[in-house]
Amino acid sequence: DSGVTQTPKHLITATGQRVTLRCSPRSGDLSVYWYQQSLDQGLQFLIQYYNGEERAKGNILERFSAQQFPDLHSELNLSSLELGDSALYFCASSRGLGDTQYFGPGTRLTVL
Amino acid sequence: AQSVSQHNHHVILSEAASLELGCNYSYGGTVNLFWYVQYPGQHLQLLLKYFSGDPLVKGIKGFEAEFIKSKFSFNLRKPSVQWSDTAEYFCAVNNDYKLSFGAGTTVTVRA
């Protein structure tokens, strides 16, 4: 157990819908990262927050957004969902910028 | 853009055999290097990491990796694998605070 928690574990929804994925970092970690894992794209970095502020953006679609709250938990919002958004979404956290990242158990999103 | 290459897509071996997984990265600056393992149905777990110092790093479960700067490589090794090492292995490079992952190598250990 890495200490990073993610909810929900599984999510099944329909195309066009909007979902919110939640992540709580390890105690003391200020940085939160979101990654998408799919069979065709592999593991892709989406976005990073540090102490409430966005620090880096990767291959994140405009339909996706995220935020980190004052208590340091983070949410990833996915809207206008498409079939191709079906994937595992991992959250990771680290103590500071550039430190080792520890991963949560992931949320498996299925878009039907 | 930085990229990470893992040479083998799928490796099949018998218990007690030695394992070596190749990883090369394209970035020429200062990098931090990692190997993560993902057991079936589970999340990514850190096996080992290299930030600086001794280029031969030891991780958990008997794994080690060698950083060769001149070859831009960070190969993972284990002298004697067990059935429980069946998993997917990912090499990753940390640059600009985010991780770039290789495509992963699936390792199947036959009893």
C-alpha cells in the first residue's frame, strides 16, 4: 500500500457523460500527478499540481480538467466522454517537485 | 521530446533463470531514473530509483539496475527470478517533474 488513495475503483458510464475521479495523496506529499494508462497509448502523463497550483501539463485533452484543493486532495474531471477515454487513471504523489512518485490503485473507467 | 525505450515487449523465462530488461532514454541532461513494477490487477510499485552517486542501484525483491550515462541506459537485472516476479515492468525518466514511461515489458515466469 503506497498511501495514495483513489476513488472510485471502477466507473462505468455512457458516452457524453461527465465523471469525477478523486485522489488523496500520501500524508505530507504536496505534489499530485495524474496519468492515463490504456492499451494503445501506454502510460501517459496528464497533469501535475503542487500545493494547489498547476505545475505541468502533458497530453491532457481540453475535455479533461483537474484541480488540487487546500487539503491537497485532487480531482480529475472528464467530460463529454468518448469510447476512447476508457482506461485506467492513476494518481501519484510526491513530497516535493522531482521527488519519487508513489502511485495509487487507480480508477478503471469504462465508457459504453 | 524525451522518450524512453524498452527493448523487449514480452519475456518468458523459467524460475531461477536470470533476467535483464533493457531501457534507453533520449534526454541528455540530468535525469532521475526509475523502474516500476505492476503485478496483475495492481497499481504501479517502485522497484528502484537512481538520482545520483553509485550507478549500480539495488532495489526491492532482489532487483538491481545499472545506470550507464554514456549509453543513456538503465537496465534492470535479477540473478534468479521466481514465479511471483510475473508482472509488467516499466522504466521511467523524471524530467521537468513528470515521468515519461517506456511501453513496458511483460515478464512471464514459468514454474
